Amino acid sequence: MAAIKPKFTARPSKCRASPSLLALTSAALALPGLMLPPAHAAFEGGEFNFQYGRYEEGGGTQSQFRNKDNDIQVDSLETSGEIDLTDRLRFRANFIQDTWVGATPITTAPAAAVRFNPNAQTGASPFFDLRGGVVNFDIDTGQGSATIPGTFESVITAETVHVMAEASPETRKQGDFNLSYEWDEAALDLGGGISLEDDYESRYFSLGGRWDFNQKLTTLTGGVGYINSTIDALRFPFRVTSVPVDPEGEVNPDFPDWSVRVNDRRTDTSVNLGLTQVLDKNSVFKAGFGYTHSSGFLSNVYKESVFFVPLETPGMSWLFTRYDKRPEEREQFNWNIGYSRYLAGLDAALHFNYNFFHDDWGINAHTFDVSWGQPIGGGWTITPTVRYYSQSAADFYSPFFIVDQGPFSVGEILANQSQLPTPDHFSSDHRLSAFGALSGGVTLSKQFAKGVTLEAGFEYYTHAGSLKLGGGGTGDFADFNYFLANALLKVDLSALSHSGGGYGEHEHPSGHAEHSDYAPAGVMFDHMLKIPGHFMVGYRYRYSRHGGDTLHGAQAVNDLAIVNNACGDNPCQVTSEHMNMHMHMLDLMYAPTDWLNVMLMPMFMDMDMGLRELEGAPPPDPDAVGGHSHAIEGGGHATGGLGDTRLFALVKLLDSPRHHLHLGLGISAPTGDVDIKVEGMEINENSPDFGKPLFLHYGMQLGSGTWDFLPNLTYTGGLERWSWGGQLSGTLRLESENSSGFSFGDIFQATAWGGYSLFNWLSASVRGIYTIQGGINGQFNGPTPNSAPVDFPDNYGGRFWDVGFGLNASTLGGGLKGNRLSFEWIQPVRDDVNGFQLEREGTLFVTWDLAF
């Protein structure tokens, strides 16, 4: 038997692109284009920003082999604060959180290579399930025999399709800071931060400067940056050929990249230079240059490439796959120019920008961007934007690869699988392909009095190979559309300091004295604005953690009790080890009269749960549905995104110098997802749920899924340095089930507190809380896991006793006058849970608000 020599090479496949959309491309090229960096005004007091964004991908070329759209959603939250420490020293902090979920392509292949298993279809195109081994594909013609999904009909086709994988929710969190010192004609910036994901961690710092000269008509900027990243990824448990990947991390001699885990590093070093020139009183020109050197592990750990080896039988090939392998070095260059012009006759601003990108991987990219800022009166501004982007493909990109040697017998290949040839570098990641993108959008902003700005934007993109500048883009299998929507709240604290806050020395718009007699941070709706026409903006953060023992009722239980009793008729395999919940809420309050306040409270949630194996649990049944086999690897789940949105009306019932009583009537709108799923864990291809995603645990869905009624009654009182209060509140579900087939139980809570002012600006508080939460009604109406206590509705709800300790601080003067910052820690005292639940460890509340 002849051996296959390892010197063989592979050539990219010949993949035909769709005809160019010449008219659309020509129109895009005619755009003068711009996207200038946002201007940063100097604030004497500071600034607070809160922004939410939503990215949603869909569309795609329809065919008999692809009857589903792309399906990716990303929710993004950003909060930032800026404060002047001195008249020259400024500090800025920023927090960003992105959560994405959906079906994503992990490789590309001819339709003839895909097994269209009806049980392996998800919300996208073919699930990751290639035939592997011998396939009916002719490498000379690029055609093969493919079965039309849902039928027994086979056709000869050269069509290429994305091979998809359903991904569980993933969350990235980033925190960074910047410290800036300014001289009269120069500035120096020092920054740093960290970005965290389950499989990727980056630490970075930057140093930059600015120099103004020519009577400040000319500005030079420059900076350097360094990023050090660690990749620690646990790949999908199967290759795209549905063959299990080695879970122990050892290299299979026949498959050099067989390991399921990747642990590696990369570094990125960058420099940038910029020039801004004021041409005249209405015109500004900008130019910039950037360079980045990247080294280390630059591949995508989850992407794979498909290779075809010709066989001796005419029209037949051998299919094998390898994980993405990119060069370990990358040089990137970026040039940009921009022009801004104020048009006095129209009271408008035109922005134009062009950007050129080049790297040593063979990618050249052009971006044209133009926007028009038009004030329309009353503090409103509308800004339409048009953008065109085009890039060439990386040198080592191809949808799939064909070995340029052979033909061979199956026996020769089986005996020499480790020597099957591949190029030095290769990737089938469509983001490295040649394509173009055309987008248009609009931003609408409203400038309120006292430095508050609200902004909303929407942009729609079309991504297609046929839109590439000059033609020659990749095939239409990679086409899709997506949109990006965002909302921004910006508070300029300096505007309030300039106006003195609009109140007397001791007056506050809530009607309280300035000695911090507010309720603790964890109490909502504790006060009202009493001056008609006034606003309040606030930010509320909550962190809760579950961990420690598993409780049954009020008693801790061991693993064996969980195994035998917590999962219905089946034994439990795993249980929760911890669960963390983060909530970010924006408070917007307005007082139309002195007896009525209205509130809007959008919410952003994210959660993560760790799982562990239970001691004494029987081995997993390979034929079972809904297993948690990934827990063996220390796995778990994470989710995040927009939660439910609350709308409230507060009505004053009693208001005297020492006592205040008001009624709150609210509605919770079901804007949070309740159908979040994770990838299926079944290994039995005969299972009706093989390859299908499973509902994520009830407690990790982002909302209730039902319209809810939220009444509350709040009393507050005060005398000299003392303050006190109490509140009764409830959550009543107005629907018996949500779109996923269940409803959470009703909630009742009673709380009372007392506070003492330590100083005029600082008070401390203590409170007690009692909560009753009903169990879940119904259950998920689709495939669900069934191997952990959190999978079962009976293990939710209970009675809870807590004590809270808080601090409230208010600024009485200076640039930050009128701001209030509060903290409260809630310590659990007793839990009496329904079924089996992980005990609570505590909750932290942090709130900030500003009334004006």
C-alpha cells in the first residue's frame, strides 16, 4: 500500500461570486463619506452616560438548502462617568457589557457534503453535521449529489452553504479608566482596563498626548497601546463531522488539532498619530495614521475548514476537517482623512470621512462615510448617515479547500490520516472573505435644560459579496443583513453647577432637606418630586449571589438527597455550584404636578451559573434527553440582555413636614426574553431532540414573559437627624402563562427601616425585609434539560428574611451639587425554600440619582 507523502499542497476551491450589483456599488462610491471622532468638550463638573444597544442579524440568500435566516442577537450596555478632580486633572471610568446568542457559521462546505438530518436543524441553515469520509463530490467540476432537506430527492449541485452551530449565550465585560492632565496647550492621557469572557481575557494600557499650536488652530495627537490576551477555550464537543473531539486534551496521532481545549496567548501593540486643522471658522480637516502589530495565537478557536481529497472512484472525494490556522504574526495599517463643514445658511453640519486599511494577510479595506447634522428646533437634532465598506479577502481564505494531489484509495488515506496535506495557513471564516457592506441610519437627539441629552439611533446594513468594490466578492452563501439600534442618556454635571442646581441653599426637588434622609439604596419609589416640571435621572445596580449549601425547605441537604429527590422521577446528575445576577436599571422620573410623578425604568440583566457533578449520581444515560455532560469540564451557563421594562405612577396621599405617604401603581412590560436556549447535549442521533437547543433554566431567563401589576405603598418620616419608613409592595402576574409556557409566582414584600445622619452629607441605615415568592406555574413548552434541580419548576419560590445595612451620601455644593450616591448590603437571615434550591449569600445595591 502506497503511503501519502506529507509534501502535498492544497488549493482553494473555485467559488463563483454572484453578479456585481453595479448600480448599487456605483451609487455607494459616489458618497463623499465621513465619520469623524466625537468631540469631547471640557466639562468643569463631569459627565454621566448610560447607553443601550441592540444588534440583530438576519436575512441571507434563500435556497432549497437554506430556508432559514441568520440568527444572531447582541445586547450591549455601556455606562461611563467623568469627574474633574482639579481644574487640570480629570478621571474617567467606563463599563461595557455585551451578551450575544444565536446560530453562527463555523465553516463552509458544498451542499453535497452536508447531512441534512431533520433532527439536526436549528434556527439557521444546516446544523454542524458534515458527512465526513467518502462523499459524492467531484473536485474537478465542483459539483456533487445533495439531498434536499425534508425530502428524499437528490440533485447534482455546486451550491455552497454555511455550516451552522447553535451557540449558548456568552457575555463579555469590560472595565477601563482614563486619567488626563491638561496644560494650557497640551494634555497627557494614561489609560488601562480589562476585558473578560469565559474563553478570552485581555488586559491593556494606553498612553497618549495632545499638543495645540498655531493659536490652537492646529492640534497634533499621538498615542501607544498594548494588549495582552489569554485564550482558554473549550470547543464544541463535536467536530463539524459529528465526530467527538478528544475531551482530555491529548493529541490524536491521526488528527493533529484534535484537542477540545485551547490555552494560548496573544499580544497587540499599536501606535497612532493624528492631525486636526481648523481651516476657517466653519471648516475642520482631520487626518490620522495607525499601526498595530499582533503576535501569538491569532486563529479563531471555534472555526473549522473543510478539505477534499480526490479518490480513485470518479466523482468521489474524501472529506476531512481541520481547525482554523492563521499566521502567528499580523501587521495592520490604517489611514483616515475627514472634513467637517458648518453650513451657516442651513444651520447644519456636514461630516465626511474616508478610511483605508491594509494588512500583511492580504486584506485591503475602504470605508466611506458621510453624515449630516441638522438642528430642527426645540433642542432636537437629526443626523442621517450613509456608509459604504469594502474589503478584499485574506490570502489564506477559501470557503473550502481541495487537495491538489491524488487520486488515492480509501485504504491509503485511512493508513495515513495524520499526513493528509494542508496549507501552512488556512481559514474559512467568512469575515476574512471579500465582500462589501452598505448601510444607512439616522440618529435623533434631544437636548433638555440643565445638561441632559437623550439620543436614539438606528442603522441598517446589507452585507454581500457582490457589493465588493470592483467585484470579485465571495459567493452569496455569506450574504446577510443586520441592524443596530441604540439609546443614550447623557448628563452634563457641569451644567447643573453653572446654574446652581436651580434650588435654594437647602432646597431639594424631592421636598426633603439636604441631610441625606432618603431610604436605603435597595428601596425603590422612596420619594417623589414635588415641584411641577422637574426631572430626576438615576442609575440603579444590583448584584446578588447564590452559593454554599443546597437547601430543602430551611435545611441543608447532601448530594445523595439531591440525586434521589430533586429531579422528579429521574436521578439528578449535576447541581448548581453558584449563581451570580447583575441588574442595571435606569430611573427616569418626571413631575407633571406636585401630587403626581411618572417613571420609566428600563432594565438590563446578566447572569452566570456554575454547575458541578453530584457525588453518588449514576453515570449519564447516553440515550437520555437534556443532559448536562459539559458540567464535567467545569461548565455552566451565562446569559444577559434587556430585561422587563417598568412604568409607574406615584400619587401623593399625605405630605407634612415630618410624614409623607404615597401610592405607587406600576406595570411591568415583558421586554425580557424568556425563550433563551443553550446548545443541545444529546449524543444519541435517534433522539427527537438531537442537535436541538434546550431552554435555559427558568431562573436565568431575562424577564417574566408576562404583563405584571406592581403596586406599592410607601411611608417616610423624619425628625432632626433621624429618619424612618416602611413599604409594602407586590408583583401580581396578569397572565397565566407566557410564550414559553409558564409563569413565575406572585411576590409580596414588606420592609421597614431607620436611618441616622452622621453628617449633613452622610447617613446610615438599617432595615428588615420579609419576602414571599410563589412557585412557578406550568413548564417550558419545548425541549428542556432534566438533570439538575434548576430544571424543575417545583424548585422555585419560598419565604425569605433579610437585614440590610446602608450608607447614603449627598453632595451639597460644588460642581457635583445635587448628586446622591447610596450603598446597601442585604444579608440573608433565613431561607425557607420550595423544593431544592441553592442558598442565598447576599445582595449589594448601588444607586445614583440627580434631580433637576
